[in-house]
Amino acid sequence: MSSRIIIAVVSMLTLASILCAAGIYVWQFGGHLSTMQDTWAQFGDYFGGVLNPIFAMFAFLGLLWSIISQAKEFRSSAELLQRQTKSAEEQLRMLRVDRLRDDLLHVIKEIDARVEQILEIDISMQGSPTATTIRQMQSEAQRLRRLGGDSHAYRAFLLAAKTPGAVVEAPIRELTYLIERMREFLENYSETQGADLSPTLIYYADKSSRLMDMLEDVGGLSDGTRAFFATMCSTAEAGRLSA
């Protein structure tokens, strides 16, 4: 009920009380005006005695209504403040997640850039007429794993990569370390994405998975790393087929 309606009802009840009290007095004692001061005093006592309790009850009811209204407004304000607080907390959480995601993506890009540099390292023997890069050995590892067969160049590469102190061994060891860290940061990045795999995650997981055959042949790769990249690629492939 609005405040205007309540004020109108109270005003009507007040006027009705006054008219009712006056009407009863006139009906009982007549409507002529007395010239006696005592009569007017008695009339005032009558009006005060009848109307004061009524007006006091109206005042009490008004005060009670005011208290109830203020309590409702307080509860509404408290609920609004609670919703605003939750909204602000959610926004702050999302900002933190976005900041973490950006930091993780920055590190992932840095790792990927360093991996690309290592893959372009020339590992050909001195005096060789053609340059041989680690990327070519990566491609050779994939070919042999898929089609089988043998490769003298790849066997020589694996021997050098497993020989401590060899020129090839150091970059391959660093490459293995970088791929392990790539897995770690991609896992953390995946957690910030929720259930869905982002194109960024799929892209870097696919690039890293191409190195698994070569790094497994060299050795030193943890058991879970190949499984992680294989799972990422298979999940992405299943998503493409269902789309």
C-alpha cells in the first residue's frame, strides 16, 4: 500500500472520528450553542477524552508503520548491497583469471619462440654441402614412426643427441625441458578456460605434439607429457568431427 493511500485513509478516519464525536454530543445534548463557560469546558473535556485515545492510537499505528517500512527498506538495501558485493567479487575474480590467462599466454609464446629457434639450429657435420636442422630430424622421426623403415641420418642424430657434451645434445636437452614446461603452462591455461578448449590451447598443443616422436626416441621425456599432448589433440579432433 502506497503512502498516499495510507495518508488518505488516516485523514478520513480522523475526520470521521471528529464528526462522530460531535454528532453524538449534538444528538445527546442538542445543537444550540451555550453561553456558559462551564458548558464549553465540559464540551472540551468530552472531545479530549473521546478523541485523544483515538488520535494516540493513530499515532502509535503510524509509528509502527514507519518502523516496519524502515525495516523493509533496510532489508532491501542490505540485499542490494549483498548482490553488489557478490557482483564486485565476481568481477574481481574474472579480472584475476584474465590477468592469469594473459600471463600464461605470454609465457607460452616465449617458450614457443625459443622452441622455434632450437628447431632451426644447424646440426650438419662440418664440411657438409647441405644444412641439416633439428626440424628436419623432427620430420624424419614422424615419417619413420608412421611409415617405418630406416634412416642413417636420423640414427646418427639420435646417437649425437644421447652423447653427453655433443653439440646436438645440449639443444635437445633444452628442447625437452621447454616442452615439459610447455605442458605445465598449457595445463594451467586450460584450467582458466574451463571445460572448453580454446583455439590457442589447441594450436600450441598441436605444435608441441609434433615433437613427441623425436623426443621419445632421444629419451628423457616424462611419461605424462606425451599422454597430455595426445589427449589434447584427440579431444580437438573429436570436437572438429562433431562440429
